[in-house]
Amino acid sequence: MKYQLIREDLEIEGYEKVVRFSCEETKLDSIVAIHNTRQGPALGGIRMLHYGSFEEGLQDVLRLAEGMTYKAFISGVKTGGGKSVVFLPEGDFSRESLFESFGQAVASLQGEYICAEDMGTSPEDMQFVQRATSYVVGRKNISGDPSYYTAHGLFLCLKSVARKLNASFGDSLRGLKVAIQGLGMVGFKLAEKLFWEGVSLVVADVNDKITDIAKTRFGADVVGVDEILRVSCDILSPCARGGILNSKSISVLGCKGITGAANNQLESPKIAEDLFLKGILYVPDYLANAGGLINAASELEKPYDPRKVLLSLDRIPAIFNEAYKISNTKNISLERVFLERFQEEF
Ligand code: NAD
């Protein structure tokens, strides 16, 4: 063992294993949460952020790990739910040694947890992790950057949503208007795909450079970050950050449907019910953005086959269409359709 790791097991009800790993030498302070491995080894990204306290990081990793169990279940992936957080160190530190030592922590779990990149980490960091463990996916030279698959799965889902909102959208999406919040790794790729389908785009991002590019290349209308939710459009696609659908924002929404990549878009499950009552078709984020997970999990099937992954993404609109039927028959929101399934299963 290259680094001296300190391991502390935390007893948390409802979780199979929660472990804090730290290392003085590399400034590593991290938590790995394994929620459920019934479907397979727990797979989930490594989130590296500055958290205000240990408790804040703990709550984040617990919520995210549980979400991964449901996301894997819904998207038909044979992995369980897990996640990790790395507390962003203060001052200078070496990413190389930090992620090598984190890889050592993952190795010590002997395959119960498989990590991948997430917010604040990159495919390059996964190369460092890989030096210490083989339990890592999303490697640069294999399945790589997940955003291509997330964006494509989202695009397929959005097409199905458009057809539910207006049956006249068949093969062509001409005439559809989509508002995208956030033109990052996923949002920008989605904008490009929609442009080629003839969709009218309205976009917002805190980064003016990226909105300028979308304006020039895709003829997108650019609005302020405070305005995007109000834009009158067919579909709103939140691709920036979580919590944007809340008791305040839902009263100003100008869309008929919501399908986006951002994780945890709802402030609380109740918001899904409020959206349903308002007649807004909300697709739960864990389904709309499942493409990245489907791709990462495919790396566990050797050899990794991108053509097979592409076909697997068709599951996303298929699951949406099936759940939509149930939602109509029972007159309940899509979120509730899925929550009822989770409750039956877990
Ligand atoms: P990203 O960081 O590359 O992009 C986020 C974009 O949102 C950036 O361009 C940023 O400038 C912009 N932004 C930040 N605050 C904003 C605001 N208030 N209003 C408008 N724009 C704002 O992230 P990403 O990889 O594109 O992921 C987007 C979301 O999707 C995240 O919530 C992520 O957790 C989720 N997600 C991503 C993937 C993936 O494969 N990358 C997979 C599943 C879920």
C-alpha cells in the first residue's frame, strides 16, 4: 500500500455501507456510500466539491447514492446504488496523489463500489484512480466522457415528450420550441442535436461566451438566467443544476413539458405533483439523464461496445412511453409512477 489511509465505518440506517476514508499525506477526505447492491455492485460517480461541513458532504453522498439505486433500476442497468464525495482540499494539493489515494480506498472495498467521474472530477482523474484499482469506469480510453450518451438519451426522451405534447411531431421536430438552461457538456450537445432537427432554441447560461456561440451556430435566442424559466415554449430542458423546480419557480414556468439532464431538479417530490396539477409534463431527471449511467455501466461488460450502448439508449424513450401510459390510466404523475415502483421493489 502506497498511502497510509484512515478508514472509519459509519452506521447509517438504510445503507449497506458508508465509509469515510482520509489520508493526511494527499489531503484526501472522502466518503463512499453504498446504498444497495441487490442488482449488482454499487456504481456511482465521485463528486469533488467544497462542502461547508462534514455533515453537508455526508447528506449529499447519502442522497446521491440512494438516487443511483433507483436510477439503475429504472434504466435496467445491472448495477446497484453508490456514490462518493471528496471534500475539495484547502490550498495546494496534487490531483494525481489525491486520486491515487482515493483509488486505494476504492480498491479496499474489493468491488462493492465502482467509481466514475462526476461533478468536479474528470476522465483524467479516473486515470489516477485506475493506478490503484480496476474498479473504475468512464476511463478516457474506454467509455470516456459520459456527456455524449447523456445528451443523446436526453434527446431521444425529449423527442418522445414532444410527441405526447403534440401528436403532429412525427419524424420531424420542426416547429418545436425548446428552452435550455445551461449549455455545458450536456446542454450544448443537446442544443446541437435539436438544431439539426429544426427546433427553435432559447438558451441561457452564466457563461456569455457559450451563449454567443449558440446564437451564432444554432440561431438560438439568448435570454438571461433569471428569464429562462419564464420563456413560453414547448419544453424546458434544465441542464445546469439541481433544485430549480421549487415552490417559487413553478408559478412562473412558461413551458408545457420539462425534460432535462440536471440531477435533482425537484426541490421536493411534492413539486412533481404540483407540476402534474398544472398540466406540465415533467419527466423525472433520473430517467431523462440515464444515458451516462447506461454508458458507464456498459464498461463492465467486456469488451465495451459503443454500438450496443447506443441501442440501449432506446430504453429511455421506451420506459418513458410505458410510464406515460400508466400515468394517464391512473391519473398520476410520472414521478409517482416511478416512486410506486421503487416502493414495491425496495
Ligand atoms: P457542466 O458543468 O458542463 O454544465 C453546466 C452548465 O450550466 C455550464 O455551462 C454553466 O455555466 C451553466 N450554469 C451554471 N449555473 C447556471 C445558471 N444559474 N443558469 C444557467 N446556466 C448555468 O455540466 P454537465 O456535465 O453539462 O451537466 C449538466 C447537469 O446534468 C448537471 O446537473 C449534472 O449533474 C447533470 N448530469 C450530467 C451528466 C453528464 O453526463 N455530464 C450525467 C447525468 C447528469
